[in-house]
Amino acid sequence: MHITLRHLKIFETVARCGSISRAAAELHLTQPAVSMQMKQLEEQIGLPLLEQVGKRMFLTEAGQELRGHARDIAARMVDLNDAMDQLRGLERGLLRLAVVSTANYFLPDLIADFNRRYPGVRVSLHVANRESVLSALADNSTDLAITGQPPDMLDVVAQHFMDNPLVVIAAPGHPLAAQRAIPLQRMAEETLVVRESGSGTRAAMERHFAAHGVACRAGCEFGTNEALKQAVRAGLGLGVVSVQTIELELQAGCLVVLPVEGFPVVRQWYVLHRTQKRLSAAASTFRKMLLGLDTTKPLADARADPEGLA
């Protein structure tokens, strides 16, 4: 068989997109060109790789087998590119980051600092919930991941680089906003707007309440911190968020932090990479930059005086 990397890249894109036309658009090729490459690949394999059922396209058994090998080869090519980047130093290269959405509130400033130091390195940032970030780490589609809790099963190196306090927020007009001390059990009487399943913030909130025997009454569920904050402002309920996500709202006075017993819940931010991953010069340098952060920030004040954050 004479199969090229180009064949495999086009095939993997078609398999992921589930459509010749969408794959062509992503690859910036014409549909006939993609169809021709797929035909050549099937001729080399000697088996059909795709089948059309109604308006949908599916992989055949041979296609599913090939896709697994194509992903393995793509991962090896990434390792090869990373090794070459190490030899080239930091004059060029690609840094792939996958981060949970809450980290996106502080990470852009760090990326900007990194880019000022190493303008030749291109940064690709994937922002998602914890499950998606760990999936990217597992299939080697990212160099580094940033999350609030390392996985139990995945073989990774995880190092803490910054605290991440979670606080209870409310609209300024909420009846609890005027109180100076709120028992944790009082939260069982309130409706909480929450992040989606798979969110690290939601998981940490649920663990904390369960550990203290507090039954949460979950209301609306939101896929982003911004949507959750807007819901709290609109009076749909209380919320639990990272204090790092509400700096502007606290300054503007449109949200307040409630002095709830047992809060802030102080989590940690971790930078992760696969144990066997050979980090590129760019990834290694960015990781060292995170681990060297000065963590003596106003976040310490949140632990000592949550009411002061309001």
C-alpha cells in the first residue's frame, strides 16, 4: 500500500466532520479534490471506508480501524514536531493548551506575557469543561492542560501553581446580601443556579455541600460562567463560582459575595501533562512560567474576609 500523510489527514477530517463538504471547507479544498483523495485511499486499502445511509455518512469497519491508526500516526507526528521544536529552541513552534472555562479569566494575561517573550511561538487555546479538557489530554491533542482537579485514572504529571477560591454569589438586592454571617445549612432553603454536568466548579460545589450534609436545590443549569452570572443578577438564584471570574462584577456592584459559613472553598489550579509526553521547548517554558507565578495575590483576602470581596 502507498498511503500518504495527506491521505490520512483528509480521511481523519472527513471521519470527524461526517461530511465531504464540511471536511473540504475545513481543509480549504474543493469537494471534488477531497472525494478524489478518498477514492485513491480506498483503492490503496482495497476496502470501502465510508458508507452513505440516507443523508448521513458513516465509517465502515475498515474505516473505523483506519481511523484508529490514523490518530496514532498523527500523535507520533506531533511528538516528532515537538522534538524538532526542542532542537530549534523558542524561535518558532506551537504551544497547545486545553483549559477549563474558569481558567480563561486569568490565562489570557499569562499568554500575552509569554507571547511578548517568545513572539515566534504560536499559541492554540482550547477552552472547554473539565471532561473535554481531560479528553484532549488523553488523546494527545494538547501539550498542557489546566484544570482544578487532576484526574484519578489518567497517567499524568500534575503540579499546583495557584489557588482557586470558590464563593457564593447573589444579586445585590437578594435578602441574604444584607446579612453578615450565613449558616451553611441556610443554603438548603435557596435555589442554586449551577454549571453543567462535567464542570469542575459544579463537582466541587456538590462535594462540599454533600460533605456537610446540605441538600442543594439546583435550579437552572448553564454551560458558561457568564450565563450563570447573568442568571444570578436576574434573581434566578444564588451561584457558586471562582472568585477569579467576578472581579469586574464586584467592582461594578452588580454582584455580591455572601459570607456563607465554610466559604470560600479553596481549590487549586493544576497544570498537567501526560507522564510519557516529551514536552516541546514552548510547552516546557510555559509550564515553568506557571510554576514560577507569584501567588501572593488578593485571593488570600478572600479566604480571610469573604465579605470584603463584595
